[in-house]
Amino acid sequence: MKVVLCCGSGASSGFMAQSIARAAKKKGIPMEVTARSESILESFLEGTDIILVAPHLMAEREEIARRCAPVLTVVIDRAAYGM
């Protein structure tokens, strides 16, 4: 599974991407997780199964989903993102 985490600059989501990848590995789930800036998402869609959007970009979710269709786009729960 290929997951792209989307945030404003790609910096804060980098830490979350590493945490998700470690958790998936522990559970034996094959997963590639990368963090990217919202502005360059289209360059990373090939083979992507899901885009996880940082909660601070919730207002842009529909636009991101439109630009990145047909890849599933989901906003990460604010509490989960903060942990």
C-alpha cells in the first residue's frame, strides 16, 4: 500500500509518516508512507492508494480530492494527528 501524507509544507507530516510506517511494519502490513506538500501532490499520485490530509488543511480537502481523483482522500482526525 502506498500512502501520501499531505500538509502545508510537508515538514510536520514527515514525523507522522515515519510513525505510521513503523506501526505498519510492527503489524506486518506492507506500506510505503511519504509526506508531501499540498502544492505538489499531483507529482506523487502514481501508485498511491490513499492521501491522508493534515487536519489544518480540512478546508482544502474537497479541492485536494478533486485534483487527486480517483485516489481516496481522507482528513486525519485532529486528536490523532496531535498525538
